[in-house]
Amino acid sequence: MDTATAALPGASGSTGHIIARAALAGAAAGSRSLTGLAALALATPRGSVAQPERLFRNAWAQGLIAAAAATELVLDKLPQTPSRLAPAGLGARIGLGLTAGAVAARRAPGPAAVKPETPGTGPQSDDAELVAISGPAPSAAIVAGAAAAAAAAAAGTAWLGAAWRAAAGRRFGADYPGAVIEDLAAITLAWAAARGRHAARRPAASE
């Protein structure tokens, strides 16, 4: 069998890209606390074996996180929803931003491999068949720095989002238009963070 490998697109393992991807995920969480994590969960490569990707690859986990994120989009627009700048709300956004940033950072190229799939057989269960990820794994220091950048970005977008909603409410005469625009901004940030996932290698088809 041909043992050549083909790299999947979308890899970037430089420290700058790792921190930028984490900051994007954190910025999304500052606007909508679960959106960044939901995007990362939905973009988890099939066959991932490292945690938390091993959990996120499951359809039930992806559905649960996505449903929670969608529910937040609705609750955010209700008048009785507490301010995001209250200690509980701000703390949750910063904490979830930090978590999303750490997950995004760990998706840089590294030795946390994926299991190859043979057509018609489904995912293989033998850990000896793990396919290596190209490039060095990000160090703990880089992941910690990226998570800190994500937490800072979450705090920043939480404050900016609150200011935007107040200004948009004055401009449009209602909160809803500004909230929808912020929804789109958060989803865009989360999508940008999730699309820069690590590059797994999988066996090329034999001739």
C-alpha cells in the first residue's frame, strides 16, 4: 500500500497564528459566551483522540453545545437578561473565552493525532494506527499565553459590545438591530477561529 500522506488544508502552527486564533475565539465569547466554543466543537476533526477534541467529536456533544449557544442568542435579546458587565456575566464570558482560546491554541499542528479511516470500515480503534500531525505541538507556555490573550479579548469585546448595544439602541430606537449585528460579528469571529484548525495527515488512497 502506498504510504504517502496528504496534508489537510488550513494548518498554521506559528506562535502568532496560534495566539491570533485563540484571541478570535475569546473575542467571540466576549460577545456571545458560548459561540466561540460551539464553533470549535462543530469544527472538530473526525477521529480526534486528544481531549477535549475527543469529547467534541461526538455528535451529541456538538448538538448540546450548539443548542446552548443558539439559546444564548435568544436569551441575550430579552429585556430581563442581566447585564453582561455584572460580575457573574463578565466572569462567565472571560472564563469561557479562556477555555475557547486554550482549545483553539491546542489545535495547532502537534502530536495529538487523528485515527485514519479505511473506506467502508469506519473509524479504526487501534491506537497504533494513529496518524501523526505535522509540525511541533505548541508548548504549555504558548497555550497559556494564547488562553490569556483570549480571556483579555473576551473582556474587551464584552465591554465594547455593551457600549455598541447602548449606542445602537439610541441610533435605531430599539435594542434588537444592534443585538443582531453583534450576533453576526460574534459568529464571524468564531468561524475565523475555528477554520484555522490543525492539519491532520491521512493515508493517500492506494493505487
